[in-house]
Amino acid sequence: MQARRRRQLVVLGAVAACVLVGVIEAKRFGVGSSTASEDATQAERIPYAAVASVKRETISNSLSIAGQFSPYQNVELHAKVAGYIKNIYVDIGDRVHTGQVLAVLEIPELVAQVDEAKAEVHHAEEEIHQAQSEVLRAQADNVALHANAVRLVSTDKTQPGLIAQQELDDATAKDRASQAREDAAKSSLAAAKQQLAVAQADQQHYAALSNYAKIVAPYDGVVTWRFSDTGSLVQAGTSNTSGLPVVTVAQSDLLRLRIPVPESLAAKVRIGDSADVHVQATGEHFTGKVTRFTDALDPSTRTMQVEIDVPNPNYHLQPGMYADVQLSADSRPNTLAVPVEAIRRGDNKTSVLVLDADNRVQSREVQLGVESSDNVEILAGLTEGERVIVGNLGSYQPGELVRPKAGVFDAGPASKGTE
């Protein structure tokens, strides 16, 4: 009996010991779980903040605008002289080369004028030959008469009274008359030479006009319109007439992409500025550069004409096509930049929210430079690699602890994200 009671007491003691140990362990584990839960709750109270690193980027003002392709050169070819179309060798769409004959005119009266000018030249040349002969004859007569006069005068000096005074006067007069005839002959020769020059100028004039009977291509291009047919009468293309041209030729192997840049960006455009071009009709996408601009605004549209030269060797682009152009102007390479969403603009200052090493918010004043649609240049106030808060800036206070979400925003426009 006593042995049984002793065994019961041992069992009860063992059970009590197990219960005590369990209670102690339960309390220990219960305290640890409460601490982790409190820490997690406290961490969840720290707000997230989208951040971006200050990086070196190329900043430029950009403009998206529609442009139109135009021929590099486009000319209406008129006839220099009036006449009938004898032959026309091209039609619309034909590709032509420099110097190629496109049409030939028939001008009968011009042929007669050319022949007349040639005859005038021959007549003037004959007049010159005749005048030269007269000069030679006058010179020979003058030599003989002058020698006779000199001889008589010399004899009279050595033997006074031997020669009558009348004979001396006649010899002297004939000498002077022969000299005058020689001078007149030389003047006639000079006049004949001048007449020849006039006749040759007329001949060259009509010969040049006769060359205009051929309409030739001034450059490699495409015939975009034909206004005349065989037998048509065409008027001379002068400022006093309103005659139609024979054909129109456009140089299309090189095109001008013309862009109307608004006044707000016109002063910042420079030759060589990059432009991203997307051709709607063909789906092509390429990069071009500003080749030239007018440097003046159109008063009616307040835009400046900007041109980009676009090679078109295969004629796959056609004048009149439209293209979407993303023009970058006032480019600043290798500059510190942050997203525009990181900038806080006040009445008297501009600032950003910077995270320190402990992820606490600091307000810092900055100086801005060039601003694009995505990024802004930082001239002073930040260094490369620092982190700035992007977006929802009014939700954070200086000294506040935040949890950064790096990579949500980037200074580069291509990698811009969302909050």
C-alpha cells in the first residue's frame, strides 16, 4: 500500500515538473513572437519613396512635329525663244540625266536670222580686206610723195633759186595730202574691224538662241509634269510673258525634309542638331541632322523653316510624303541630370529631396540648366551618384526615414518608370 502511494507521488512529481517546464518554455516563446511582430509593424510604418540616381546624360530640348519631303531642286523648263515643238522625248515619271535633250523646237525665222548674221560677218571681213588694201596703197603713195618733197626742199637749201617756189609748195602739199589719205585709210580699217566685231556678236547671239531650240535637263532628276505635245506652240519664257513651261524636272535622289519649328524653339536650333525621323507611308525610321534653316520666322505662322537633307538614291521616298520628326535642339552632352519629377519649385528657390546614407530625407537647393520633357540639367547642388526622391514630393519631410525603391525612375528618358 505504501509502495503504491510512493509510486503515485513520483508520477505526480514528474507530471508537475513537465507542466512547469512547459509553462516556462511557452512564456519564453511567447515573448519572442511578440517582439518580432512589433518590429514588423514598426517597419511597415516607414513609407516607400521612389528614387533616382543623379547621372550624367545628354540633355536637349525636343519637339515632335510633322515635316514634309520636297525635291532638292525643282524647276520648270521654259523655251528661251518662241517656236513649235518639233520633238518631245520624255513624259511624266521618266528619269533624266544632266544634259539630256528633252525636247526640240522648230524656229524657222531664227534659222534665217542665223544665216543673215553669218552673211554680215562675211561682208565685214571683206570690208576689212578692202580697207587693208587702201591702207597699203595710201602708205605707198605717201612714201613716194614724202620722199620727193624732202628731196626738193633739200635741193633748194643747197642751191637757192634752182627750184621754183611753186614747185616746192606743190610737193609739200601732195606730201601732206598723202599722209591724210593714209590716216583715213587706217580709220576705215579700224571701222571695218569694229563692224566685224558687231557682226560676230550678232552671229553669236543668234547662234546662242538657236541652241535654245533644244530643251535639256539641268541635272539628274524625274519629269514630274509635261505641259506640251508635238506641234504645240510655246512662248518664250521671259518675265513679260505667261507662257506655259515645256516640262517640270525635280531632283529627287536627294530630298529636303522641311520642318516648321515654332517660335519657342527656333532660337535654339543649330546646324547638326539630331532629328529622329519616322516616315508614315513607308514605315522607315532613321536619324537625320539639321542641314540648314531660314534664321527668320514666317510672320503668318510664327514658325521657322528647318531643313534636313535625306538621301533618296532608290527614289523610294516621294516628294509630298509626311514624316514625324522628333527634333532635339540645344543639346548638352555629359551633364548631371535628374528627372523633372524630382524638382520642387518654390517662389524664390528650386530644390530636391536627397536621401542620405541612412535613408533619411534632406532638402537641398539646386541650380537648374537646360530642361527637356523628361530630364533637367543640374548646374549646382548635387553630385553624381546621389539619390533623389522622384514624385509625390509633398508627402516627405526633411529628417524623415523612408524605404527607397531604387530603379523606379532613371535620369534617362528611355528608362523612365512609374511610381
